[in-house]
Amino acid sequence: VDQYHDYGANTKQLQWLEQNLAQSTAKWKFVMFHEPGWSCGEWHHDEDPMVMVKTLIQPLCLKYNVQVTFGAHNHVYCRFDSEGVQHLTLGGGGAGLYDVFMWNYTDASYMAGKEAHHYARLEIEGDFFLGSVWDLNATEGRIDTWVSPAKRPW
């Protein structure tokens, strides 16, 4: 999703996203954008693109069984779970890092986060998506590990 072009309600971009998700028969669905809906970065926690992810994209994720979203923008690693959708902030690619700061979100659960340059290892094994995130500079490099099912059980 290009967050720097209009993707509000009833726009061509949001209609395109919904149409593609609705028509997809793929077991695994992912959505990518620049600014995440939830983040533990000290900055950018309530900007319009993040609000749009929560109000417009998250409902589509639930409706069409999107398992994971990928964002960056904030220079940290964070993972939030919102109703079974894993929202990743993979923003530790090389620029200066932000402090990890916890906002009081009521619509998502904080799962992990770290101020670190990092990379993600993502695998699909049958009906499970396996994710792990690794700190590039630590002796014990693993920051986070999780498993997501192909279909949420509810």
C-alpha cells in the first residue's frame, strides 16, 4: 500500500487492495506499507498513515484472513498482535535507532520490541508461518520468535 498517495475510504487504492484480497485464494496473505499501525517507536505513533492502518486496513486483514503486515518507518523492531494479525515494524536496517517507547494501545497487544539493527527470518512450513528477528550486534542475537497459523481459529 502506498501511504503517500490517497488510500482513504472509497479511494481507488483501498478498493484495489480489497478486491485483490477478496479474489485471492492464497493460504498466506501479507500486506506491506511504510508506516505501521502500531509501533513502539518514540515517534510517529499517531500520524494519519498509522491511524489509517488501524481503521481501514486492519478490518480488511480480519475480513480476508491476512496473517501478517510489514511496516518500517520507526527505527526499531516491534511486533504487535491485533486480533490475531501480527503487525511487524522492521525499521532497524541501518539508520540511527529510536528509543523503544510503549504507548498505551487498547486495540493491540505488545509482543516484542528492541532498539536494534536487525533482520527478520521468515518461513512457511505447512499451515504455519514462523518468524524470528535477530539483533545484528548481540552475542545472543534472537530478539523475537513467533508462529502464526494459516487461519485464525475464531
